[in-house]
Amino acid sequence: MSRLTVTVSFLALFLSLATVSGDVIRLPSQASKFFRPTENDGDDDASAGTKWAVLVAGSSGYWNYRHQADVC
């Protein structure tokens, strides 16, 4: 793909995500709040659970696998 196509696609994706930022599930512990909202949604201090993160790593090929292992 051309650089312009990638840039326009990324910009469109970013702008579409920015407009719906209030409806995004950020953690698995928030999934129940998203699908079944309760009356006391403002009380986030009482909730505790596992914090999750997504690691995204890229590589230009098989020979670059050591750099991805260093990230973890």
C-alpha cells in the first residue's frame, strides 16, 4: 500500500475511535458494567481485579525475533 493510503486509513480509524471513546471496554472487569449498567456506576473504587494489557510488537521477518523477546 502506498504511504498516503496507510496515513488516511490510520487517520480515519483514529477519528472514528475518538468519537466513540465513551463506549469502549477498557478492562475485562468493566465488561459487566458495559453490558449491564447498574445504578451506582460512579463507584469505581470498590471494584478490584486483574489488570490486563495488550502488547503489540512488529517484526520485519523471522530473523528479527530476538527483539520481540526483549520486549517481554
